Amino acid sequence: MNLDAIRRLYAANEALHLKLWACIDHLSDAQFVREVPYSIGSVRNHLVHLASVDQRWMARITGAPLPDRLRPDNYPTRATVRAIWGDAQARVHATVAALSDADLTRPITYEIQRLDPPQTLSVTSAIWQVLVHVLNHGTDHRAQVLRLLYEFGAPTFEQDWMIYWWDEAG
């Protein structure tokens, strides 16, 4: 894994997230916040969760203080979620842009909360592993939001990386 590959993956991830937002814009305000018995709930909840997780991982990578988890109820509208989303993505972009190839193998140590059995663990990962995890996490929740969009009758799209690269190549 090298930095050029990471940056290409993050560019694709950002483009697919923007495409997702274009689909989300077809929802009514009520649909955006409607609780659903799936994953972590509403479309809003998914997006706040993604913004929160991205901010926290980027803080770990840069050594910044770990921000509190964002609470969906504090972001009642699409505009408020879009604002924190933009902030989180700007942080991701700045973090990835500032990395060097040597940084990718640098280890970072952080605590995680395991649920089964309940425990706090100190773990160490290379930065490249964290970056790949963030991409995978974003893809997973983007797929979950796409399912919700489909159920609401909003447009959706294929989010495969290869399709993105084929389209990008023209």
C-alpha cells in the first residue's frame, strides 16, 4: 500500500459520498430523520455516525485530542448534518494530504471498547490499516443508506470502486 493508492481511494470515497448526498437531497425532511429498524436508524443517524467516526479516526492519526462522539439529536436538519459532514470530510482530506509514504507504516495506539465481553483494550495499528478501515466503514454505511434511499423511493447508484474508476477513465 502506498500513499498514491490511498489518495486515489479517498478521492473515490469522497466522490461517492457526494453522489450519495445528491440522492439524499431527494428525501423529504421527515424521511431524512425517520427512525427505521435497521442498523443505526435514520439516514441522518448514519451520516452523523460517519462524520463522528471519521473525525475521531483522523484525530487518532494526527495525535489531536479525541473529539466526543457526535449525537444525531444535536443535528435535526439536513443542513446541520451537511455542515458537520463537510467539516469531517475537510479533516479527512487535510489528514490524508499531509501524510507521507513513511507515515503509512507508523503505528498508533488507542483504546477501543469491546462489547462482548465488555472491556476496554489498548490496541496498536499502522496508519494504513486505520485508513483502510475508515474507507471500509464508509462503504458499509453508504450501502446501508442506499438501501434506505431505495425504500424511500429516492434515486440510488452502484458504488463499486471499479465502476467509479471506469466512469472516471471515460
